[in-house]
Amino acid sequence: MGKTTQTDGGGRVTILRYGVQPPDSFVPHPRNARRHPEKQIAALTESINRVGWIDPVIVNERTGLMLNGHARVELAKAMGVPNVPYVMVDVSPEDEAFVLATFDPVSALAQLDPDAFNSILIDAKATGAAMTEMLSGLARPVLSRKNATVSSTPLTDDATIIEDVTRYDWAENIVVLFSGGRDSSAALAWARINFPKARLVAMYADMGAEFPGFITHVLAVADIMGAEPVVVRTPETLPEMFVKRGWPLWTAPWCQNVMHSVLAESLRGQFDPATTLLLTGGRAKQANGTSMRQADTPLGSVPEYQAYCPMFTKTDDAIDATLRDAGVPLWEGYARGFARTCCWCCPGQRSRTYGVLRREEPRLFDAFQWLEDKCGAPWGWNKDVRAARTLVAIADMGDDKLSRDQAKTAGA
């Protein structure tokens, strides 16, 4: 459990601590006005399947009641998720109704119970201009930094555009949560362009399952961008964890939680939230790699830090231009057919990737087969297949798809 003290810009909410706990331990707010239709639950389930449980539940310590996260908690119970992240806050009785009414208006798929919401507004003394202010978007008042004015201005599609970043002029440290891929490399280049005088750090989580030479690529990109490389390592390698714990379920990928934990520990041990801005390569079209709903939403794993996704609305062409103009090399694995820079033994990829792995990295493919023998076949939940298959069968399927794609391209 972490501890912090942070007040939102309006002085209504103070963050006290953060951590994880079982979903059964959260107490729903009896005056929660949001209702959760099937469309929202389906979208939330898809997000969790892709990126895991990152967004925190918000709890008022004074009452012990949830202010946000009712749908996620119920979904966690249904999925059998053992723990979900939370943020404990201090909200006065006179301000609780205000926070309950205004928190997280970006959850557009949720529906409001008119009677319940009207009751909250009355208690919050929200009339006239105050009501307009509430409904116009006081997004995440709990998690916004005191000294930063959050902006949701979309980025343009210019390549290495220099943006107005005065809203972050308090930041002395710019830490990029760096995967070594296209988007986070572009975020690193963007940071160097827009914060030329700040201390720039590229923080990478090494889980012991990197492609050969990949750490060298991470260090090289950091060097080109004049960034300090910080490589944090998990206590055990990912293959070791797989052998002990089995494959992660994609509804609750514990391997991502391990990565987030080591990154969070390194951040909190080295960087003051009051002077540190986090950047990620998350993009809206990825729905959402960082579990963000907008470009400037703090990360649930480290809610005390202000975070920003400079590539959030960038096009692929704009990102390529940014990298080209900054002279940032792409990982050579992309040219060989790999779609992502993630761990070579990741069981959550598309079948084409396993075909490429067998062709390009046969020794790693053999190691993956050994893990399959030890842990069983994890392929029943892969998006390309609906029934359990072997790694070889999945790779064959990927090769067939690649051949069909190539035939279509040749015939076009």
C-alpha cells in the first residue's frame, strides 16, 4: 500500500493512499446515480481483456463508500479477479455529493438515474452556473495534480510539432514509460523536442523475455534522444513465473500487473510526483493501451503522478514522420514481421506472430514449446482461435493467413 497527500485544484478532495484489495471489500454507494447497460459492460470487459485492471476504484475514507468504479467492482467479482487497484481519498460530507455527481463524466456509456442524480444535485446545492460547471466536464477531480492545468486539446497531425506545454512548466523530470516500440519512441522524441531543458528519462521494464539484442536497442534510442535509460527488472524472469504460476488469463493478466508494479516501485523510489510528468505512447485507437480515456488521465497504477499521452490522437503517418525527423531507429524486428516489441513468450498475440517467431527465431520458438509442455496449451482464449490448440497449430494458422494476404497483395 502506498501513501501520499495530494489535494485537487479545487481543494475538495485529498488523496490519502493507494493500493489493491479484493473486490468484495468495497462498499457500493447507496446514492450512486449511474446505471450500467450491457453496452458499457461489454466495452469495459473488452478493455480489461486487452489491458488488464488498471483504472482504480475511488473510495471515501470518511464513509468507506465508493465514489467511482461500481461497474468495475461488480465485473471483478464475476470474473473472479482477486484484487483491484483503489485510491483512498478524504472528502468532506458537504463535498461528497459534488464529487459523486461530477466524477468521471467521460464514462459516456454509463446511464444516469434521473431521480437519483437530481437528488445528488440538490444536496450539492448545484444551481445555475454551478450546475453548468458540473455537467460541462470536471473530469477526474480526484486525480488531477494541484499545480497542473489539465488540457484535452487534441494533437495535430504535424510531425515534430512543438506544442504549448506551459501547463506542465512545473515538471522538472519527464519520465517516459518506454517499451522500445514505435509509439513510445515517438513519445520520447516528442519529449525531447518540447522539453529541451528538462531531465528526460526512458524507463523500461525488463521481464527477462526480451528478444535478442532488444535491451541494446532500448539503450541506443535513449542515447540518441539524450535520455537517461533506467532499466528495471522483475525479481524473476517471465518464463520462471509462467512455470510457477501458469499462463496469465487475458481477463486479468497478472504479468502486466507485475510489470506495472516494478515500474511503480522504481518511480516512487526516484522521482517526486510534484516535479515529475509521466509520458506514455498510449493511443486512442488502441482502446486503450494505458487504460486512459483521454490523453491526460493519470495512470491507475501510479495515480499520484500526472500523466500525458502525446501520441494519443496522432496518425500512423505522423508518428513515422516524428521518428524519421528525430532520427530514431525502429526496432529491427518490425522489418522481420513482428507486430509488437513485447515478450517473445507472450501467449496473447495473433497467430501470424507465432508463425514469424518460428521462422525468425527458431530457438525461441523451441523454448516456447517447452513452456507449453510445462504449463499446458493457453490458446483457448487467443483472439484468433476459439478452441485449445498447440503452438505449432497456431503458427501454421498464422503462416496460412500470411500466405493468403500475400496472394491478395500480388493479385491486386
